[in-house]
Amino acid sequence: MRQAGRYLPEYREVREKAGGFLNLCYSPALAAEVTLQPIRRFGFDAAILFSDILVVPDALGQKVWFAEGEGPRLEPIESEAELSRLAPHKASIKYSIICETVSRLRQDLPDETALIGFCGAPWTVATYMVGGRGSPDQAAARLFAYGDRAGFSKLIDILVESSIEYLSAQVSAGADVLQIFDSWAGSLPENEFQRFAVEPTHRMVRVLKERHPEVPIIGFPRGAGILTPDFVRQTGVDGVSCDTSMPLSFMRDEISKTGAVVQGNLDPLLLVSGGEALERRVREIVHEMAGKPFVFNLGHGIVPQTPPENVGRLVETIRSVSVAG
Ligand code: CP3
């Protein structure tokens, strides 16, 4: 998760050249290059397209920018009336630029390295569109959803439709696997989780499976906790990413039971500290999940202060314990 990025000096160099984060996302040669950087360094089994979940609101016509050192900013959409600022029919122009990165990557990557395409889940993307920025509690989107269900549902519907178009185009361009990031799923109460996380993701999975039955889809309902097995069954995802708080025993016993491939849940901060603590936890995860369909992964994005050599050590440790059983 976030395998490319600021912890790599070669990324920072390209990022500087691109002049702005979104420019980097919309420069196929440079975006392909930063996707390949961690693959060259570490030989991961899969590469994830370098882009961002906020490309979708940008393509829909909302103003999006990345304030240096502060994260994403958007001109907030605070009511149903403001949805008229969006132009869904124009989104394909920007999607096609990202898809050019995907085709380049499928050509440049080794055949055995899977290419993961992705987008944000409608709920998570909506939290940024409504709040205008990241927030610890996603209050603006929750208040919109509770106060004007019909209006908020229209926003979710626009995102479902456009995200299907976007992911489908990524598959046509060469993505082998798709991932849907619902990073803020955990801020929804159970009934709203059903309505705004499960349902929209299910609609996306249903259409994508009709169009591309061979392409596995991974969900990441971060913070979903004990609702995760139901999330898997009801959305129909083939794989599920677990955050750092998910107990390994629950991953092994309850989530695996759904038939989905489980991934996660190493704490990205263990990759910063490294050493014994990292090695010990890697062994615990691998041993606990032994015999279940499992993909080793972090529980959330890699952080900029991660020493690259710790990532190298991690890969060595996983490969040695997996071989040793
Ligand atoms: O993993 C990869 O290498 C693929 C690229 C990728 C990025 N963002 C690049 C990025 C992926 C898969 C994402 C997903 C994403 N983006 C999510 C969902 C997963 C998660 O982490 O919860 C979310 C919520 C976003 C929105 C977003 N983009 C935020 C909140 C930020 C700021 C965070 C920060 O660390 O500054 C971004 C910026 C961003 N997206 C960076 C990268 C490499 C850092 C930007 C930079 O280079 O300045």
C-alpha cells in the first residue's frame, strides 16, 4: 500500500521535476516511472498504479489541489444544488490520461508482476469532496448524509457510475487486479455503513464483474472491524485488505471463512522503527495466516519517514519465513 512515494529519493526527484502532485498523476511517462521505482528496488509481486483517489473528483470538474506539506484541498460541495458544478460526461478525458500510464506499465512490467488499478470507494471520495480536505471524523460528509439523504445519495450515485467507468477503462488498458479504497469506512455507524459503504461498493463490483469476470477485486473497508466478513459477502469482493487494528485471529478464522483472499495488516510504523520488532511481527503474521489464502501487505499506507532499507529487510524476511513455512 502506497509503495511509491516520498520515502524514496528517486520519487522525490521525479516529483520535483513534475511540479505538483496532480501533474505527476497526469504525466504518463513520469507516473509510470514512479510506479516502477519500488518494483525495481524491491521486486514486489504486484505494482500499484501511481495515481490518487482524488483524480475522480478532479476529472468530474471539482477543483482539487495538493497544498505543499498539508495534503489535499478541494472546493467543497456542501449541498445538492452544488452538484451541478460536476460534469460527469467530461471525466473520461482525464481518465484516458491515467489509462495511458496503465498501458505503459503493462508493457514495461515483467509478465509475472501483477498490475493493480484502483480508485477510492464512493463514501471515502465523498468525504473529501464535501469536507474540502481530510478530517479526523469526516463530520461534513456525515452531516450531509444524515441531513439530506436524497442529495447525498445523488453524489454517491455519480461516484458509483464514474468510478465504474474509470476502473473499467483501467482494465481495458491492462490492469490485472482492481482495488477499491474505503479509507474512512470506519466513521460510519452500522446502518450507514451498509447504505454508504457496502451498497455502493456492491453496485460497482456487480457491474465490473459482468464486464470483466476474470479480474479480481480487492476491498479495503478501513475501520470496518467485525463488519468486515459481512462486507465481503455482501459486496462480492474477491480479496479484502485489513487495517492494523484487525486481530490476526479474526482475519484467520472469520474473514478467511468468507472465501476471500485476506491481506494486511502490518503497522506501517513498524517499517519506520525496523529491527527486532518488525521481524517478530512479520513472523507472527505469516505464521498466523499460514494455510489460508493470504497476501502480505501493510495495514495502511507507507509513511514518508520510512527508511527504504527497512522495506528491503521486510521483503527478505517474508520470503525467508514463507519458504521455511
Ligand atoms: O501506493 C501507491 O504507490 C499508489 C499511489 C497512491 C497514492 N494515493 C499516491 C499518493 C494510492 C493507492 C493512493 C490512495 C489514496 N489517496 C487514499 C486511499 C488509501 C489511504 O491511504 O487511505 C487516500 C485517502 C488518498 C488521498 C490522499 N492523497 C491524501 C490524504 C494524501 C496526503 C497524504 C500525505 O501523505 O501527504 C494524498 C497524497 C498522496 N497520494 C501522496 C502519494 C504518494 C503523497 C503526495 C506527495 O508526493 O506529496
